[in-house]
Amino acid sequence: MSSQAGGPTRGLAFDQMAIGLLFVAFGVVGAFTPAQTDTFWHLRAGADIWRSGHVPRFDSYSYTATGAPYPDHEWLSQALMYAAYRAGGMRGLEIGGAALILATVTLVYRLMVGPRLTRFALMAVGLTVSSCVWTLRPQILSLLLLAFLVWLLVRERYLVIPLLFLFWANAHGGVALGGVVLTVVTAVAIARGLGGRAPADRRRAGALALVLPLSGLACAATPLGFQMFRFLMSASAGSYGAQITEWYAPHPDSLLGAAFWVLTLAFVVLLIARRRALAAGSWTDWVVCAAALAALPFAVRSLRHIGPFLLLATPAASRLLGPDFRFRPSRRAGPPSPDHPRANLVLLAAACLLAIGLVPLGWTGASAHLGWHPIGDGALQAVRACPGPLYNQYDEGGMLIWFAPEKPVFIDGRWDPYPPSFVQQDFAIESGAPYRPVFDRYGIRCAFLPASSRMSARLRADGWRPRFLDDTWSVLVAPGGG
């Protein structure tokens, strides 16, 4: 609603329209969040949970670790993912992911201060880079829960926080980052309380000192019980040790790494420059900035934590800049441009309708890019006909678990059931180490591999015959195999 000399006029101001268009853009991005190999073993686990009515505790998807403990700490996310899939297939899963992303963006916007166009600029940069690591996995639910945790801390809805951790601990291991954020914010509250500030600061310190251990206890209300804490600690160390790509540190030699470091250095410089204003700031300013700082070391250490950090750094940057900051090309303010509220409303409505109409068409044309059906029927038939145990590499196991459930895999993205030495051994084989001792140990006579992989070329050079071969996949049988 805009007011003019002649009275109120229905419509939107330009800055309102700009924010609306940004939300539409993120909704579209969310609707095209790609599936990943891990997406599919999550779907298989979710399907098994709905079918059996209990959470998996032991591995049944591989032949190399069958019967080994499988601490499925993401069972709730998997059940929700499969429910979305049952409701609408991969389109239903995409709609669910888009809804989570839009809810997260909404919380980020509400944590920010300043003019709408300033928020627009910060979100357009920070969340766009963050979106580069969004995939159809439980991580996008963790992003929402992380933003919701900060929102609860800002609004001082402390009684809800232990319930949030109860849900989160059963949904995704990202609850560990939530625990770090809650611990840091509790320490900040205690520091403010001891600093002789207002009585409200002492009240917050006391409340959070109670909420923190209660939230920790809530994390034990999972199928793992109190072993959840040991698992979360060992999980991170195991992922780094297994040399999984998403746990690598971001380096500036890639586009994503360069963007991350530019934004991170800008945030640190801004924090240093505005440290006095922050020291005199409100409780909300302290919470949002403390949460971003708590996530920063994790982002510096691994690619998978870039998203959570930028999610929190975006509202933190707005609070460091202050509520009156505006991005202007010059200090001299020119005459105000005429606004067209009705035209702005029509433009936003048209963008919404266009997105609603074009997204389904985009799904039809971009299914290959989205990774909905990564393995063709010919390759799957060859896999099902494979004699004996099947060899596959780490990145392809999750797809086989879903698309060829009758064939146990050699390895997959559920690194939990596999000893780190086994994962490292497989990576060494992929990189050129001798494969025959491992193949002889497990009686492997068939392999499913990317057609362009080094391992596929090695096996074919050693006489393995293609049962199926195209530009994407190769299914190879050992010499003398069926």
C-alpha cells in the first residue's frame, strides 16, 4: 500500500517489489535443487522406515559391511523425504525442498535490519553463493532449523529450544553446529550478564544456562541414546579422515571458493570496523553476530559448511552496517524517482505466475541436470544381470541402493558402516592402487562405473568385457564371467 497526495493507492513500492522478486527467484532456485547420489540412499532408508516401522540399526545395503552397526541419525529426515516422494515423486521432493528454502530465506530476512534494498543486496549476494551447495539432502532441513534456532534466541522463546533440538537430533547431524551456536550464544549471554548490563541480560543468562543442558539432553532422545554425542564427535573426524570432497577446505582456486573467501574477508573487515557499534548494540545484534562467528570456523574448514555460515553472515552483516545504511553510488542524494505501485504489483504477480507456469516445464527439460534419473534402463538391466558381487565406487553406491535395491553395493555415501581404512582403500583403488587383492577377497566379477573413469579404463585394459557401455556408464564383466 502506497500513499500519495490524492490518498492511499493500492500496490507495492519499488523496494517491496524487489524483495518479492528476490523471494520468487529463491523459490525457483529451490525448485531446481539438484539430487545427489546421497539423495537416493536417503530415499531408500525412508522407504524402509515407512515399510518396517523402525529405524535401521545395522547395514543391509552392502555386502562388504552387512550386519555392521549403522547409526542412522537422519531417520526423521529420510522418512519426511520419502513421504514427499510418495506424494509427488521427484517433483514432490523438489516442492518440499523449495518450501524449506523459502522458509529459511524468510527467517533470514526477518533477522535483518535496514532498508529493503540494502537487505535485497546482502541477500542477493550471500544467499546466492550459499545456494551453490544446496542439494536434495537433509542438509537443507538443517539450514531451516539453524535459522529457526537463531530466531528463537532473538525472540527469547527459550522453552521451544529443547524441543527444536529433540527434532533436529533425529533429523540431521547438523544439530552439532546448532549446539555450538547455542553454546556460544549462552556464553555471550553470561558475559553480558556479568558485565553489569540491564536486568534483562542477567535473566537471559540464567535462562540459557538452563536451556543449554536441557537441549543437550534432548539430543539423547534418539535411537542412539547417549551414544549420539560420541557419534557426532567421531563423525566429523571420520569424514575429514576419509577425504570426502565436501569436507575439504574451500580454496580460492575455484569459483565457489573464491566467492566464499571474498565474502568472508569482507565480513571480517566489517566486523572489525564496526566492533564498537556492535559492543553497544542490542541483544539481537549480539546473538546474530555471535551465531555467524560460531559457524565461521566450520566454513573455513569444509565446503559443506559454507551454506550455514553465509546464511548467518547475511543478517549479521546487515546488523553490523546498521539500520540506516544504504548502498548509494554517491553521497549526494538525487531527486526521488517516481514510483508506480500498481505497476510494481502487476510485475510481481506476473513473475509469480510465470514461475508457477515455467517450473513444471523446466522440470521436464532439465531432469538430466537435476539428477532425477541418473542411471538409464539399459545400464540398470546390465547391473541386475551381473554375476556375483558388484564393484562400484563411492559416488555411485547411493544411486544403486535406490535404483537397483536387489544388488548389494560395494560402498556408498553412508560412510558410517564402513571403517575409515576401507573407505581410504577404495579411494586408493580409484586413484590407481592395485585392485586385484580386494576383488579376489570379495569375489568381484562385475563392475558398475562411470564410462570416463580411470577404473573403467583399467578394467577394460585388463580384459574385462563390457556388458553395457554408453557415454555415461559402463557395466563390465571379468574375463571368463557370465
